[in-house]
Amino acid sequence: MSTSPFTFDRSDTAANVARSKGVSRQYVSKKRAPELEPELDEDGYPTEETLKAIRLWPIRNNFNVRELLKYCQKAWAYPNYFKKPQGIGRERYRDISTAGWSGNESIIQALEENKIFWIFCWLRSERGGHYRFLISPFVKEQP
């Protein structure tokens, strides 16, 4: 049974519910879709289901990008190589290093196969398994 204080109807958008409850859209979205936990095998490698979720993760806004990277971080073998977000505003980015571990390399490959994520978020790759991703690629246009 859900402990959410919100009840939802298909016609309710996150923006409308957030406005009526006086909370953010992000808060409402989190209540609607709880965080996913990646599956790892007995050796700590991401399962095919986890990699498939990364490949097929829908990217429609900045929240989707952040949630995808949070999901990847949970599956990452060496969390200290998954750096905290840096930068401000539109220039927020995240540095990630694979540490040469094949499980982390498979996560990067799955991210690369998520074409929308890769096109909008990939900034650079460096020798040694270092990557930089833009985490705020979508900007709301000002009227």
C-alpha cells in the first residue's frame, strides 16, 4: 500500500498536482515514480535487465537525466569515481571514471546506446575511461 499523500487521476499532470498542493513538480514526480534499484549479479556486475533499463531510459527533461545518472551511480562499482555534480546553471556537468572495471564499461556502453542521452549529455571522453556528461542539457525558453 502506498504511503503517498497524493492521489492521482490520469488527467492530472505533475504540474497541475504540484500547483494545487504547493509543491514542486519534481516532488510530485518522485511520488508517482519511486526510484528504481539496479540489479547486480553475485559478482557485482550489472545484469542485462539493468543495462536494458539504461539503454531505454526515456530522456525528456533534466530530471530524467539526473535520475538516469543516479541509477547508474547505484550500479557503479567504485562510487568515488562517480564525481558529484559540478558547475552552475546550464553548465552543470558530472565527471565519471570507469577505473578500468568491465562492469562500469558496460554501463558506459549502455549510456552510449541511449542515443538521446548521448547526443544531449556527452561532453567528452578521455583516455583511461574518463567521461564528462552535461546534466542540465534542456533549458526552458524564456518568453
